[in-house]
Amino acid sequence: MNPSVLIVGAGPVGLTLACELTRYRVPVRIVDKTSQRTDKSKAIVLWSRTLELLDRGDRGSSPFVEAGFKVDGVNIVAADGAVVGHVKMDSAPSPYPYALMLPQSDSERLLEAHLETLGLRVERQVEATSFTDSGAAHGVGEVVPLQANNSDSDSAGKHARHYQDQQAHRPRDW
Ligand SMILES: Cc1cc2nc3c(=O)[nH]c(=O)nc-3n(C[C@H](O)[C@H](O)[C@H](O)COP(=O)(O)OP(=O)(O)OC[C@H]3O[C@@H](n4cnc5c(N)ncnc54)[C@H](O)[C@@H]3O)c2cc1C
């Protein structure tokens, strides 16, 4: 099947979108300009509703819950150490009545692993550098081919070859 959706960016949003579209058997291609996943914590909380939505997928939210740290309350502490407030987080009417602390690096790892079980891999070191919306030709517009770009500074030639190789195998209507 030729990909009909191009996802630019394999952060949590792109990876989740790729998992969901693949689950609905929509052919997808997902690219990211970086050579590897982030190793930074960045987005660090999964909320109850997110975990509920992850349950719609084949593996559900359990890999995330197992990897994360459940927070059912938060103290607000003043500079002198006095506790000035407490927020309970365990009253949400959800199977997941807590905030799940999970660094973005782990979320991406789990999402990417899940995506691979669905048969799709992130194409890395591929950068989208231009986009053309050509109207209704394909119902949702048209994306011009990705152009390799030297995101990691010193290997433009390698990326250009990667790009050319990809063009040789790409449907013409991309
Ligand atoms: C330093 C830092 C700290 C943060 N701390 C927190 C925090 O404590 N709590 C919190 O909730 N959120 C935090 N955030 C925000 C959080 O990281 C974002 O909300 C989250 O990453 C958004 O996910 P995303 O998938 O939309 O985008 P991103 O995670 O940014 O992923 C986008 C991906 O797209 C790729 N990409 C971009 N352009 C192109 C292109 N043209 N071609 C190919 N690939 C491309 C990038 O390489 C990247 O992998 C932080 C962000 C930063 C930078």
C-alpha cells in the first residue's frame, strides 16, 4: 500500500497519530529529521484521559503505567519549606485517578516500539523542507517530496543520497 498520510515529526504527537492511523489501516509514512529519539524528559505527565485514550490501542496503556510513577497528590511548598497547599489528584472518575509521571523520552520509546509491532518504522534523518497544498487533487491535498537536509551538520552528501534513494522508490503522487 502506498502511504496516503505523511507525518512530519516523531515526537509523542506524531508517534501517537501514526499508531492510531495504522490501527485503522490507513497507510502512513512518518519521518523525523533527527537521528534518534529525544533523551530529554520534556513533557513529563500523562493525564487520566490520555491513558484512557491509549487503551483504545492494541496494547493499551499498561506499558506506560508500568513504566511511570503515579502521583495522587501534590503539595505546594513555600520557599521556607511550609506546606501552603495540597491538591488531591485521586478523585478523577477514571480507571487512572492519578497523574502519571513519565518522561517524554520514555513515552517516545514505548510509542515507537508499539509502532514497530504494527509494522511501521520512523524514517530518521529525513526532513520536510517544503509543502504544497494542491487542493482537491487527492482529496486532502498533495505533499511534495521530502528533501534531504543536513540536520546533524556534517553529512549532507549522505542525506542527499538517502533522499535520492527514497525518491527512486516513492509513488509519483507524493
Ligand atoms: C526543554 C523543554 C522542556 C520541556 N518541559 C516540559 C515539561 O516539563 N512538561 C511538559 O508537559 N512539556 C514540556 N515541554 C514541552 C513538550 O516537550 C512538548 O509539549 C511536546 O514535545 C510536544 O510533542 P510533539 O510531538 O508535538 O512535538 P515534539 O516533541 O517537539 O516533536 C516534534 C518532532 O518533529 C521533528 N521535526 C520538526 N520539524 C521537522 C521537519 N521539518 N522534518 C522532519 N522532522 C521534523 C523534531 O525533530 C521532533 O522529533 C518541554 C519542551 C522543551 C523543549
